[in-house]
Amino acid sequence: MDKNNPLYKNQGIHVLTALFTVENGKFKVLLIKRKNQPYKNKWILVGGACYNNEDVDQAMQREMLEKTGLKNINYEFFKVFSKPDRSPIMRMIAIAYVGVIDCNKVKVLKETTKTNDADWFQIDRVPELGYDHTEILEEAIEYLKKRIFNSHILKNLFPKYFTLPEVYNAYVSILDKKIDRRNFRKKLLADGIIIDTGKLLSQNGKKSAKLYSFADDKLI
């Protein structure tokens, strides 16, 4: 490598996370509003630049904490976005992640030194985003849809034990389509995504509901 080659200069790394939730049956993503140029006052995915003294995972955790107040969230890398013109300032390679969280268990900062606002948006009501984040979000949604049937990426949406209707409703919201309930249960059990705990949930005079949990050996 010739470090003096001008084609190596003025390059950086963005770390971005599409952080999803399901709230009241609605599939949502967390967005932040930029305070500074470029794209001032535009909504974008949570993220920023990676520093020279950290790896990309550390950078993502730091950016999430600085711009939303959230920490110790499980992320999953899903793609690199590398179009030369994706940032108007300089060449920025984007390392993109997907995460899922129960929004009712966390408090998101509404304003920071670099953001004017932060909020959860329904997927079908997302505003025009800065940078290429609309493209990244669309690909993140498709990635999540594929992963929910072969991992327990949705684990952080639920308590340790949950009923089948609870997890079914979350899948329907994310996939945006109806699913046969019987086949849905069979598939998740057969693939080892969830397990029947043998526990029951009493429901005020109604028939007790079976409680399930995500299998420990299916990692996010």
C-alpha cells in the first residue's frame, strides 16, 4: 500500500443501527434528528463516525449511548454500504447493524449535543431520511424479516416467558402479513426458536395459556 496515493485519502467509517421495536402491535424504528450540517434537521438512523481508537462495535455502542442514552443493546451486523458519494463531506463506508428492543423498558434522550430529537416511527410513516438511510432502513427491514424465523433476534421484545399470541402478534406486525397460527407454532418449535416451558399463565377465569421461551442455543 502506498500511503501517499491520493486515492487512499479522506476516507472514514460510519456505524449505523436500525433499532426496531413493536409497540401496541405497530412495527417501529428509532430515528434521530440531526442538529448539524449536513442534513441539518433531517431524521436519520442512529449512528455516527468511528474513531481511530475503537473498533466498529465499540463505536456503535458509543454512538447509541451518546445520541439516545441507550446502552447494552444487542446488535447484529447485516451489511456494508460503500457508495463513494453517500456522504457529501468525504468518502464514508457505512457499517450497518440491526437491533430489537422493547421500547417500553427504555427511555430515549430527546436531545443531545448533536441531535434535536429522537422518536419511534411506524415503518409505514417514516419521513424522508438524510444520507442513504432510507435505502439502509429498507434493507434492514428485509434482513430482519428473514432472520426472525432462524434466530431469536426478537428475544429482547419479550420477558423471559411469553404466550404464543404475544410472539405471534409481533411476527405478524414485522412481516406485515397474516400467518397461519398452527403452522407458525409448529415451525418455531421444530426449528428450535422457542420451547414450551411447561408453565401456564392464569388469565382471570379464562383458560390458562401455555408459556414459551426462546431457546438458549439460538443466538442472536
